[in-house]
Amino acid sequence: MADRESGVTKVDRADLNIAVITVCLNCEHEIERTIESVYQQEQENYEYIIQDGMSQDCTMEKIRKYEEKFAEKKISFIVNSQRDEGIYHAMNLAAGKCRAEYLLFLNAGDVLCHKKVFSILRAVSDKKKADIYYGDALMVDKSGTRLFKADMALISQRMPFSHQACFISRECFLKQMYDPRYNICADYDLILRLYEKKRVFEKMDTIVCRYDLDGASSCLYIEKRREHEQILKEHGLNTSNLRCGFHMVEAYIKKALDIILPQKILYRFRQFYMDKVKHYEYWGGEIY
């Protein structure tokens, strides 16, 4: 198994509050906007770990452009490149290299919504101690941008917030970690386990991140639904075969429409589904 570490700027700081982890593989067209949104943060008490899965395109070259910039700000910038067994396994590997108090998993292509995200976390955590801090997120596709409002009341049904919009205590995470059995929904499984263990969740009054709904995993409707139902079952939450069957039929319909509908009509359908069925709030405000 190949394993190499490059672009390392390690800074000894006693006040490291946040570790940002970006997992990537052949993301030359997305990686820079993610790195730039982290680099632009006003609060600088963080470290940045990029876990690359041995990219074969220009991803590593794009990453190396930032080595000197982070060094000038005295921000720890570590790049690990090694083969992994999937995205959640890669996240677990990266988490083991962190020193900061809280972990944020920001995938390649995702961006922080504004420059004060880390400052807001610092202010909130100084006032009230919690194991997981979470906020809202923006979801983007060709039909527009919508607000994913965090709501812990929905945890028994689905992920209550975007995993890119939550900061998890490193101590909590290293005791649980992502279950590599799940390729798509391990984040929901982890949050459920932390919730069941009575870990403290605290809402941040801000939009944390923006992510793309057109990503590959977003279109794996059937696979995602199967994992989701398995997680609900394992946590004792899947009590209705009728409900499960309804959601599986819905997943098959989504998959079929993706195949048969022309793209223009497909995005109109998605817009109707997001606005009228899911009732997500359309976002017309400023974004990073």
C-alpha cells in the first residue's frame, strides 16, 4: 500500500480549535474552491488535513499551490496521499492525524459559506461546551440553491443536518468513527450513535457550508435508500414495512426519471420536488 506525506507545514499551537479534513480523489476541478474557502477564514486557530486517495490527475499539483500560502499564515497544512478503502475509511485515517479539538469534514467541491464560520464556532464554544456543534447548509444544483435547515427533531427519520455543517469533538469521533460497512450513509449512522450515547449537540446560528447536489453519491438513490433503511433497522427505528417500501419505490422512480428524462425537464422536476414535496426554502441570499 502506497503512503506518502507531502506539503507538510506543522505549527505547534496550543489553541488549535478546529481540524478541517478534506478527502479527495481525482478532484482537480473542485479541490481549489474548497481549499480557498478554508484559507479565507478569519479565525486562524485551525489545522487543515487533506487526505488524497492517490489521485492520477492534477489534484496534487493544485493542492501544492497552497503550501506556501498556509505556511505564511502559520497554519498547519498536511497532505497525505495513500490508497484507502473508501471515503469514510479515508476520513477515519485523516482524523487519526489531527490534534485540534473539533473535526469538520469538508469534501472536495464543498465550500464554507462565509469567512466567519470558524469565528462563530469559537464564540459559541466559548459560551457553551458541547460535543457536536452544527448549523445550516446550502444545497446547490442546476435548479437553484436551497437552504438545508438543521433540525434535531428529525434525527429518528434522517440526517438532521448536513455532515459538512457539523463540528464533532475529536475525542467523541475517535471513540466511534465512521462504520466502513456503509459507503454513503455512514455519517447518519455516526450521528445516531453519538445521539444515543447522550452526547451534547449545540446549534450554531449560521449557514456553515455549501455543497453540490449533482455529485455522484447524490444520484445513488437506491443504494443510499438501502443503506438508510439498514441504519434505521440497526438503531431500532425502522418499524414500518409500508414506510420502507414507499421510500424504496420513491428511490426507484428517481433513478428511472434520471435515465429517461431530458436534462432540462429533469431539473424542472427536481425543482418541483424540492420546493413542493420537500418544502426546502429557496435561497437567494449572498453565498461565498
